[in-house]
Amino acid sequence: MKFSDLNFHELYDGVQAVMGIGDYELSVVKHSSSYGGKQGLYEIMVSDGINGVSLPGITNDGDSVKGYLTEDDVSSIMKKLAMIEGPSYG
């Protein structure tokens, strides 16, 4: 599971990819209003499909969003989320 597995589409003046991993959805965005977007960096949000959720080791306590991420950072988050959820993802 790595950054290159994401399928991006246009969103605002940038891009977004959404990947289901177990019971969670990982949204990855980069646009002028995202945290780090103006610097070419990515922002992620973890949700249960409806609401954002915070996950220790992925997002800060009480927060479902994390920004200013490189492609490698996003890959690491994807792998952590897959480890939390087990080997099955889609």
C-alpha cells in the first residue's frame, strides 16, 4: 500500500483521492485551501464514511485531519491504517 495506489481526481484547484481501508475512508487532498497545499504538500482526513475520526498514531487526539504531508508521509499513514484494520483493504 503506497501513495501511487491512490487514484486522484480534480477537486477545486487541485486533486483528491479517497481510499477505503477496512471500516475507514482515507481522503487525500492537495489544493490551495488544504493544509500544505500551497507548498505542494498533502492533507489527509480519516473518516468512518460519514464522520471524521481521530486515530492514535495517524491523527492528533480529537482531530481527523493532518496536513503538510509528503507523498512518503501519506504512504506511511496508509500502511498504518492498513495495519490497524488488518490485511484486507480496498
